Amino acid sequence: MALVAAPLLVLIDPALVPVPLILLTSVHSVLAVVRDGRHVDWPGIGWAMLGRIPGTGLGILAVVALSQQLFGMLVGVCVLACVVLSLLTWRPCPRPRSLLLAGMASGAGGTAAGIGGPPIALLYQNESGPRVRGTLSGYFVLGSAISIAALAAAGQVTAEALWSTAFLTPFMLTGFALSGPARRVLDNGRTRHAVLTVGAASAVLLIGRALL
């Protein structure tokens, strides 16, 4: 959702990112956990969350101290590098150390730019579709709550952001309802390709948005 929504929302109105987008991601993630909850890797989420907490602090610092364009470029370059490594020789596994680092990168990118999925998704690229969706959704339920709390403490959660979220929610729910056929296609051996494609595209969009 962040791959498609974040760049377009920024073009429409930069105020729609990150707070409304993170709130929408939270609702989406709760629905996905209900649907794929039995496949969630909860121990892996625990390690990623330990990294997410300091990563969120870095994201808040980036919001306050850096331009969103510069930070978006940094996140995009890192994600693109991981995708290239995956295509060449790197076969990442969701182990404690890698999950901590991915959680930190995800917390920073998700809080500052609304795109925190690729670092975690890359670690699970070789898992089944339900495992990827369920684990990412469980992670985002917890991670988004931390990001929103931190952004609220920094004064970024405004009434305007909440109204924007309410306006966009019905459209997100419609997309979720239409996602059933896509799940069946991706689960037929195409999950890894989808993860790498989405990761690469999000990185390119972040870099392109920063340059433009």
C-alpha cells in the first residue's frame, strides 16, 4: 500500500504523509492479521520490534532535522542495495540480528517517510505468501502504533490528519476487499518476485521523488 499510496499522496498533498498513511496502514494491518493471523511469525516480530523502537527515534529525528526528500533518498538507496544483493548472491534469513537491523531501518523509514515495509519484507522473501502477509501485518500493527505515538508526542498528529484518514479509509477498505484474487495469484510461486519488485519500485520512487 505504501508503494502506491505514499508517492501519490505526497504529490496530492504532502500533509497526507506520514500520519494519515500510517493510520491507514494500521487499519489495513489489523484486517490482514485477522485474515492470515495463523501464519504470523510472532518471535520474528518480537526481534524486529526491538529494533523498531530506536529506529522510530531516528525517524522522528529525521522529520525534525532533515528534509523528507533527503531522508527518502537515503532509505531508497538502502532498500535498492538490498534488492540488488538479493538478486545476485544474498539470501537473507529472518534471524535475530538481521531482524533487529531490519526493524531499525523499518522504524526510521516508516516514521519519517511512511514506507517501512521493504526492510522486513526482504528478510521473508523466500517464505510463503501467507507467512509474508501475516508477519508483515502483525509487525505493522505494533510498529505503526509506536510510530503514531512518537509522532503524536512530536506534535505531528493533527485534527486535519485524522480527518484525512477518515476520508481515505473507505477506499482502503475497498482495496482490501478486492485483494482476494491477487492473493491466489501471488501464492502460486510468485511471492519472492513480488516482494523484490515492490521493494525495488518503492526505492526508485523514493529516490526519484527526492531528486524531483
